[in-house]
Amino acid sequence: MRRALTLLLMLLALGVAACGDDDSDDGSGGDDAATPAETQAETPSETEPEKQNGCTEVSQPEPKPEGREKKPSEELSGDYEVTFETNCGSFTVEIDEQLGGMTAASFVQLADSGFYEDTFFHRIVPGFVIQGGDPTGSGLGGPGYTTEDAPPQDAQYPVGTVAMAKAGPEPPGTAGSQFFVVTGPGLTPDYAIVGEVTEGLDVVKRIGKLGDPADPAGTPTQIVTIEKSSATGG
């Protein structure tokens, strides 16, 4: 009887030891393994584009072909707006079709055709203008034609006015594709007016700070691209 009792006690002891081994094996992987939530938390999020001065950092676009556009055949009929989306934000221009004449029609046509897309503001003079619309980015490019709509002799260019650039010796109101938005005083009534910024003037002013005041050429200190342009109305 004593021998049988001893064997029984030994068997019970072995059973307890086996249970202890199972618990140890189960815990060896459970404590160190990451839960799905922990794994998700450790996954790095997508890196957002870097910003400077409120503008997304971008590279300067490659030059585009010039001189391939067809001049519009008639002036605008109805009210139009042109919207430019840039890496610094968007702004909208309300077109003055009566004052702008054929030049306004050209501006709308170029914007709506995508001519201005993937170009950049090649001239930024703080407190004066921001200038773009050159497919080559050199300050010498254009659409391959010109229009001529001389402004009134008493024309004013308040902040937000959108007008067309011209070479010095050209007659007043001569225009190609290059345009500027006024950010300060100093213009004489020589430039064809196509409209004014009615939305996003804060964006224009932001862009207007991205130039060296001591540089009369207006070389930008940061690249500002026109990513998309579109026209609505009619």
C-alpha cells in the first residue's frame, strides 16, 4: 500500500511539472510579440512635401516650346474668370473684357489651353510686380503672336491688377503671353490691363515676397510654378 501511494504521489508531481512547462512555452512568445495596433503605430507615415514661406518646395520647370499658338479671332463675349493654381496657393482673376479687348481674349485662351501650366514666375520684385507666362522662363518667350490694346492715358494699376508685359520699345498695350500681377506702385499707363485678382490676393502677396529687393532684375529667391490654369465663363 505504501509503495502504491508513493507511485501515486510521483505521478501527481510529474503532472504539475508538465503544466508548468506548458505555461512557460506559451508565455515565451506572447510577451515579446507586438500587437497589430503596436505594429501599425510603428509604421512611419508618408512624408509630407517640405514647405518654405508657405509654399511647397518644387524644382524649376524645364523650358517649353514657344511660338506655336494661334491668335484668337474675336473678343470675349460675357464674363470670364481665370484661376491659377500654384505651389504657393491659388488666385482667381476677374477678366475685364471691355478694357482688355483682344488681349483679354488671348489671356483667357492661353490659360484655358494649358499654355501657362508648368511655367514659373521668372520675375519677382517685392513691392512692385510678380511676372510669369513665359514658356521658356527666360523673360523673352511668347506665344508666337502679339495683341495691342493700349490702356487709357489715365489708367491706374492698384494692387491686384493683372496686366501684360511688353518690351520697352514696343507701343503701349502690346502683349504676348507674359503677364504680371501688381503688388505695389510704380507703373506708367503703358501696359494692357486684362483684369484684377478677386480671390487669393494673399497668395499673390506671399509670392511677391519671394524676391530680392536689391535685385532690379527680380530674380526669384524661391521657385513658384503655375501647376494648373483654367478659365470659366462665357
